[in-house]
Amino acid sequence: MAEEYTQKALIFGKYDPTEVIVNDGGLAKYIDLTPTNVPHSGGKHANRWFGKSKLSIVERLINNIMRTEKYTGKKMKAYKAVSQAFDIIAARTKKNPIQVLIEGLENAAPREEVTRLQFGGISVPKAVDISPQRRLDIALRNLSTGVVNASQKNKKAIHECLADEIILASKGEMTSYSVAKKEEIERVAQSAR
């Protein structure tokens, strides 16, 4: 009976995460697609090593939107924004919005970045590969930062901006804030090789 229940659990009651395919093998381990009706864990994975990789990817998106001034601590407001954005994505693309989100995160996750090394009194930039967990964190952060920046001083609501950003990122277009940020990080890393 319990097994039957888990098969029918849909995110927001509409979208099936079991049919989503993660093409990036590195990110696949850290993207959690376990079916839940409501993406809200109550922080049960907090303060544990790699605990955030056990959170639903949709809940992680909601939590990242909550990092900003207007949405700080307002989980229901962020939850509704993501739910409405998923409805818009489903209507525009005729695909599962969770799949579109995963494609957007794969396109927005940088593969290398720059760190500073100290040699005596000189600081030298050095290009380094990024771990998959950090790649996913950076992609989520850039996606939500771009959405919040786009919705400020704009007549568009945040859910419309979120839908636009996710769709643009899934196509890999440079007009997406997160994809442009990824390209900038990788360009700086390439010059520091």
C-alpha cells in the first residue's frame, strides 16, 4: 500500500518527478527527484554533511528564492511563485516543468572557476574544476538571483520572471542571467589557466 502511494505522489499535485531524466552524470547524484506532494522538509537534512543533496530539487529552488530581501522567511510566498511558474512553463513548453528546470540547471552549472593562490606576498589566480555539489549550488543561486533582479523594478510578477529564466536557461540562451553568469565564470577561469 505504501509503495502504491509513493508512485502517485506528484510535486504540486500535478508534475511527476519519476519521468525526469538527468543527462549530466556528475549532477545526477546531487539532484533529488523523490516524489513528494509538498516540497517542504522542515529542515530535517540541515546541519548534516551533504544533507542538501537529499532535499527535493524543487524545494532547493524555493529555498534559494527565499534568500532575498522581499521573500526572506516567506516560504508560502516563494512556494506559490514556483508553483505558478511551473504552470506557465508547462503551458509554454508542453513538457514536464521539472525536466525543464533540470535542463536549465545543467546549462547554468559552471565546470571550472578561479581561486587565488598565495606565493610569498603575491596573489595569483588559478583555474580549478568545480565539484558537482558546488556546480549545482552555483546554478541554483544564479538562477534565483537573476529572477529576483529581473522582477524588481519590473511590472512582471516574480513567477513570470522565474518561468522566463528557467525556459531561457533550459535552451542555453545567453539572455538568461544564470547562463550568462556561467559563461563569465568559465571565461575568467580560462584566462587564468
